[in-house]
Amino acid sequence: MPRIRPETLNPSFPGTSETELPKAERTERILRDTLELAGQRTLEQSTALLRERLSAMERKKKKAEGAISEAGNINEITHPESPKKITEGAVTHTLIEDDAVILNASDAHGNFDDLKIAIADFIKRKENGENVYFNYSGDVCSGDTPGVVPVMEALASIQTKYPNEVTTEFGNGDRRSLSLFMGLPQEIAQRFHPDTHTFLDTRAKEIIAEENAADAAEAQRLQNIAYGAEFFRLARLFGSAPMNTEEMNLPYVKTMLLQLNKGQESPVIDRAIRELNRASEPVRPHEKHGFQKSLESVSAANVRNLFDYWRLNNQILNDQTGLSIYENSNARVLATHTGFLTDRLSDIVYNPRAKDRTAWNKFIDPGKDEKPGSIEKFGFKSYTPEDMGQALESISPGEKPLVVIVGHNHNNFAQEIPKSGGPALRVENCVSSHSKRAGEKAAYAEIKIQDLIASPDYPENAVTFYKIR
């Protein structure tokens, strides 16, 4: 496919003279740079764009001081005189106006064709002068839909272009190096160095051939895990810089890998964890024994470049916020990946002092025969609307109209949550039309603050779902 000169990739590059363009032409250029070029860049061009996004995220974090680990509720970190400030990207706090509109998309899981519809709507509205914000509430990676790179590039483009209006939260599928085993290395290698992909794909198939997978889906999950482990192994053998505990959390990754494999122990998973355990160790001579001929067929430079690119993606995914707060004196909107079961704010968002404590919870769908308690299949805790109402009374005290946006459950609906002091509305969102996600219900959500203020007793009037298909 044709490649594009770096200076044409993003409006923020010098020399584009974007501000001098007529409105329609400017909008078309931004749409092109954000959506048409997503997934079309070279490795070097994509790396430059993602680094720009990481820098924008880091600049936001430098504005905060202190720790969130002791914060009990939102008022403690948003009050101007409070000593408990926001740090480590744990919470993003955005002051909005009464005429603000928030567009939310969640759980694209590599389905770029769906996500780009929501992003295009945001760009057109923003460039038309509307007071609109865009929030992405988690789960970029997939394992079965190879569109994570364009998703990352599109989010990078709008987050660098509109740093004050775009916020993204991390999801459980993106955390602590889990993307290594969720198909992202395959997609990166296929796009940028196909020869390396062929080698790794063959190795992964050889490894899982020794296991008796129950079905094709299980075989694919195990192959993704084996591929990621071999990718990591190659990178170490070829001299990539060691990883550290800030980039991964082994107990968390092992738990999530078991969940991916439906709770079943596997030699493939054990092998992956052993490789990660060696992340900070020097390469020993015996590790290369018997593998040298195979290594000669792969470019060391290509492997290192691919691994560095995956590592950049991993850093961005981990540095995203855990909770986004949009508010003014008349209303408040909260956005996070999963729901609110605990009554401590620090247990909901990413606590940098305890990286594996983020709560991944499952809302009990009112239309299904589900009971409160643990959902052992996935390792999540389930909760009812009443559970959530009690938690919100502690986390978000006061009588402001409240909307809580979450993803994670792969559905689209709004439900009132019982809360003293006034009603709260829970908005569940999933933008992916993949059959394993929202399917025909796939949509992105719109929250109009003006309507929320005008009808505080009927917050559902402020929410509209726009179907993707």
C-alpha cells in the first residue's frame, strides 16, 4: 500500500497551515489524518504519532500532585482546597459548561470500522463549533479482530489534536502487558514485518500442537498466548531493554490469562508466565542453545523495533486514566470501564501503589437470570443497582444530577440507580458490532448536560444512543 510522508500525517506537524484553511477543508483534513490514515502509516510514522499522544498524556499528569490512594470520594480530590490531588493518571477532572455534550464510545476491541463512526461525529461537531467532548471508556485490545493499531492511531490523533476535550480510560483487556497475549503482537508483526510474523506464527502453532484444545476458539486463545510468549522471548534474546514492574504485574496477568482460557490451567500459560518472570534478567547462554538456526532466519533489528513499538502501545494503555469526571456546579458525569461496587474511590481507579487492585465488576443485567455475588467464570464480582446506589452515595455525595458511563458488559442501555439525594443514571455502552460484543445493539452514547440539568428527576432524557449498524 502507498505510504505517506510524515509531515502530512497529523495537523500538529509544522507546515500544514491548518488554521488558515476554510472550515470545510480543515474538517476534511482532520478526518483524513485521523481516520483514513489510521492503519496506513509506516512503523516509524505510527511510532511518532503514538509518542506524541504519550507526551500529551504525561503533560496532563504533571499538573497533579499528591496521591489518590487515601481519597474516599470525588469531592476530596476536586475541591480546590483539598490536599488530596490527582496523580499517576488515576483520575481526570474536566470542568464543563452547561451546553456541553459528551460523546462516549467503549469496548471497540480492535473494531476500528465501528469506532471511526463515533470519532467522525465528534470531529465534525467540534469543527462546527459545538461544545463537545469525546470519552473512550476502555478495552482497545481484542484477540480476534485485527484493528487495534488503527484504533490506537485514531485515538492518538484526536487526543493530541483536542487534548482538553478527549479522555480515555483503561480497560481490563489492556492492563499490565496483557495485550502481549491478546493478538496485538500478531497484528503489529503482520503490518510491519510479515517475515517475523510467519516465523512467530509457525512457532506458536508448534507449541499449541502439543495441547488438546477443546475447540477452535480455545486453540486460538492458546495460540495468541504462545505467540506473545515467543515474541517476548525473541526480543530478550535479541537484546531489547529489560522490562520492569511498572510495565507489568505478573499475578494480574496470570489471573487474566486463566480467565481468557475459561479458568483452565495450561502449559502454554505456564510457559508465558515463565518468560515474563525473566523480563528483568540478563540472557543466559543456555537460553540460545538449540534455537540458533531458527534465530538466524529472523532479523534482530526488526524484532527489536516491533517489540519497542508494542512496548509503546503498552505504556499508553497503562497510563490512561482510571476514572474521568466531567462536572460543573449543576451536574456531574463519571466515566470508567466497569461499575462502582466498592465505596472507596481508590479501589475503583488505578492505585499506583497496588497495581492489581483495580476492581473489575460485572453489572447484573436485569433481563438475565443472574444472581448477586461472584461470577467465578470470569473472576469478577457482580452487583445490583442497589449495590451501586449505596457505593455512589459514598463516592459522589451531594444532590447534583449524576450520570455514570461504563463499558465492560458489551451492551447499550440506561437504567436509573436508586441514590439518596436524587436519582443517578447508569449508562452502559459498547461500540463494537462484533458478534462477541454488542452485535446489532452496538452504539455510541451522547449525554447532553443541558437536558440533564433541565430534567434532574428524569436523567434518561439527557441520553441518546446512536446505533452503529
